[in-house]
Amino acid sequence: MQIIVVSNSLSKRIEYFVEAGKHLQTEVCFMTYEELFSCLPLLRQAVIKLEPCVSDETDFLKYALLNQAYKETLQRLSEMSLPDDVCFLNTPDALLRALDKKETKEVLMDKGLKVTPMLPSPQSFDELRQLLADCGRGCFLKPRYGSGAGGIMVIRYQPNRNKWVVYTTLRQVDGVIHNTKRINRLSVEKEIIPLAEAVIQTGAILEEWIPKAQLQGENYDLRVVCRESEIDYIVVRCSKGSITNLHLNNKAHWWNELSLSEEVRQQIYFQCQEAVQSLDLRYAGVDVLIERGTDIPYIIEVNGQGDHVYQDMFAHNSIYTQQIKNIKKKSLFNTKDFFFMGIFYFAVIFLATWTPLAEA
């Protein structure tokens, strides 16, 4: 049985996954997507983990094209036939579904799970302005596809004063819209329009703002790493603003620092486990916010490749270690199945062709 991790290039998350394998005396092989396409029909007894493509592209529209190319890669993989003893950790179909924030929310709502409310998707800046005016509170404009806060815009609009306040990772320089690793504040409409139009152009969703619970005076939400029906890890992501992604210099805190009741904790566990299973994922990172004042948990989104948490990787690397343990456990069981199936078929063939000596 071999474990294969796939991306376009090596990355820190892949290095830690390989390191977890070494700790368990289990070899993990790295492949590019092109190499996987070439050898997939020939693979035997393999578990394949699909990772997102690595890119340092900052041009937002070019980055959106890379996202589209990655979706096409997953679609191509989903159409290929797998040998019986080869499987994906998360299937390409499940990853594609989770990449689509709109479809993800619709699936979860159909299952009766609480998600951050969606408004109609704007098709122009004028439509966005009207939706914000009708909503009467802040909203998140996000690319429908993508992750890592790329292209996210937190928008507050007061129509009676025509006043805007926007927090975003986007910034326009010399006519090119860049995705930055910092939060930029904008209040001038003519500076906001091209950024919002770029997000809308790539396909966007609009979410209603819900005030987040606070820890030590900062807003927080959760990344809950799920493994099938288990919770492997929860990191608390804190920020002075509304965008909490940790690569934007926000703070990571520990789950046990929160003073949530056991009832609320159980609600979070249940909703996350149900979300992962509803999307046919085996592993995922579920982003959850706790509404300030009510302690009601809402699922923000589900990341089918969101099992990397640096807080854990740098400390114990427990997420990837447990993941590989689980792969080995399931694969050993499957190997036994193949062994006993082989004996069964051999016995059937032998009995069908055997002639007793007395009749010879």
C-alpha cells in the first residue's frame, strides 16, 4: 500500500505530511498532477491525497484563472477510471463541490445546518449597492471559488450618506488589482468600484454580516479539522477586524481558552461532522463563527483541503499523523479483503475444475 500526495509543487504542508509519514515509518510519495495523470491507470494499492496548487501569483484576475485551471484538473481526474485498489482521500467530485461556496451552502441548508446567510449574487456594482442598501447592515463579498481570504471584501454602506467603509485584501496598483497579504481599508467609492467589479466578474457570493463572539477583546472564529466522524483539531482565529485568516498576521488561540458551554461545543462538533459527511468528504476544515450575544454557531464555509493548521504542525503535527494512521488502518483492512477474496476465487476455480481420482 502506498500513500501519494499530489500538487503542482512541494509546499510546507506537503513537507509536514511527508514528515508525519516518516514518524510512522510510512513512506509518502510526492507527485505532480501531470505525473498522476500519466501513471493513474497503472497504480495499484494506493491512497491519493490531492492538495491545492502552489502559486505566488498576486494579480487577482490571473489568480482567478489559476483557480479555474485547477477546477478543470479536478474535473478531468473525476472522469478517469480508478483501479479497484486505488482511492482518493477526498474525491475530485467532493473537492469540486466544496470549492464552490454557493453550492456548499445550498447543500448544508438542505440538510438543515446553520450557515451564514446568503443574499442574491450581484451581477454589477449598481446591483451590489442596491443589495447593501436593502440589507441595512455590513456584508461580505467573496469570490465564489477560492480560499485564503483571496479577494474577500467586508463592506459597510450607508445609502442616506453615500458612505462606504471597505476592508479587503485587494489593492489596485497601476491599473492592476493585486491580492495582498494585508488588510486594506478603503472609503472612496471610485477606489472601491474596480475592486468589487473584479470580484463580481469572477463570480461572487454576498453574505450577510453576523457579529462574531470575542476573546480578549478581539473577534474570533474557528477552523475545525474533521476526519470522517471525528474532530481532530480546532484552532481559534482572532482578529481586531472581521477577517480572521491567520496568514494575514492574525492570532491563533487554543480551543480550551474559550468559555463556551458544553452544549455549544457539542453543537459545533455535530454541525461540522454533518457538514463534512453531507459534502461526501473524508477530511475537511470547517470554518465556524459563534454569534456574539447568542452563542449560536454558524458554518461559514467548508474547505476540502483545509486540514493544515500551523499551530498544530509546528507543535505536534497531530492532524497529519492521525490522518496517516487512519489511512493505514483502512488500507490494511482493505488489503485483507483482497487477500481473502483471492483465496475465495482460487477455491471456486479449483472446485469447478477438480476431478476426483475415482472418476479419472
